[in-house]
Amino acid sequence: MTEKVFDFRSDNVGGVAPEILDAIVAASTGTAAPYGDDEFTRRMVRRFGEVFERPLQVFPVATGTGANSVALAALANPYGAIYCHETAHINVYECGAPEFFTGAKLVGLPGGDFKLEPAALEEALSLAGRGNPTRVQPFALNITQPTDFGTLYTVEEIAALTSVARRHGLRVHMDGARFANAVAALGCTPAEMTWRAGVDVLSLGATKNGAVNAEARSRRAFPGTTAGCSTVAIFFR
Ligand SMILES: Cc1ncc(COP(=O)(O)O)c(C=O)c1O
């Protein structure tokens, strides 16, 4: 009898789901227009619209870092500030890509359970010096759901954070590298956890759920750099 082996290193190490490999083979017959002008892309956008229960814009990118950078670049300017938890993936990893592509400063805030707290966000934004030409200006809030440490914001906690953000004129990005896990764990709908709770843009990861795409790995140049997601940036507004 062969023993079943579980590998808990990271969901990045898993293989590709057979259904996805079959779909790729099936899609690779015949011809299709490039640059998103093809039936697969139209079907993808329609399907995401159904899942999220509203019209939206979808931008497929190769990695989670790419999705976060594209999303944040749409929300923040070079003289801006992006607020996030101090342990957020955009702040700790991603080789400075969000700063590079936005030009904005990341402001990491503390918070128990690796989660942002509305009162701490309120205080930070009140002291941010809006209008002061010598200070970076608050543009965006980043929420990682689930967090890098596997903790979860409830839908109510997300709404409380986005309402503070909104009051201070910020737009909200959710890093959902493991979005599906959060939806399953909370038992809510994708819509409830995002735009209905005040999220403007979502990075939705798929590699960690068995998808396949570009692999950003260069052990020689960046020892320890791990696999990339196939990810989409979804704009609700
Ligand atoms: C929470 C979170 N966001 C973003 C990423 C970045 O994904 P990628 O490695 O595909 O750039 C990861 C990767 O593990 C992640 O865990």
C-alpha cells in the first residue's frame, strides 16, 4: 500500500489541476485573436461577472506581484502613500515592485493577528498630513485576505476598514492570492467579501488553487525566490 504524503511547505509547490491542463490542451486547437480579442477572454470576463454579480474589468497577469502592482498603480500616484499591514506581502516581499510601479510609499501599520485595525488606521490617516506639500498623500489601502499568516478578516472587519479608508478619500485594494480559501472558510460570497464590503480592486490568485502560468524563479539571482501565481487584477469601479 502506498502511503499518502501531504506537503505543507506552501500551496505554491503544488502541481497543476488536471482539469486545467485538459482545458489548455483543448483551447490550443484552431486559431484565436491576440491581445484579449478572443472568445476565451470574453468568456472569462463574463464568468467573473457572474461569480462577482456585477460588471467588472479583468486583467490577467503572470504573477501575484504583477497583479498587485497593476492594481495599486491604478490607485496611487508617485507622491502618494499606500497603507497596509506591516507584514503584508506587498511590504515584505515582491522586491519593491509595488513601490517601483506606483512610485508611492508603503506605510506599514501594526495590528494583532497580522490584521489591520480600524482604530489604528484612523489614527494613522488623521496624522498623515493631508494637504501638507512635504508629506506623501494617502491614496490607497491594501488588505491581504487571507493574511500571509493564514488569519482571516471577517466581512464586517473588511467593511469597517474600508469605511475608514473611504472617509479619508482612499481607495481599497485586496490582495487575494488565496481568495478562494477565504471565501470557503468564511462561507460568504465573493461579492460580499469584496465590492459589497467596499473593495475597489482585487488581485485574485489562481496558482495556489492549481492553475498554471509564468513561473518567476531565479535561484541564482534571488536565492529563495519562489513560484509565481497566475493571477488576475479585477477592477470593480
Ligand atoms: C499574499 C500573497 N500576495 C502576493 C503573492 C505574490 O505572488 P507571486 O509570487 O506570484 O508574485 C503571494 C505569493 O506567495 C502571496 O502569498
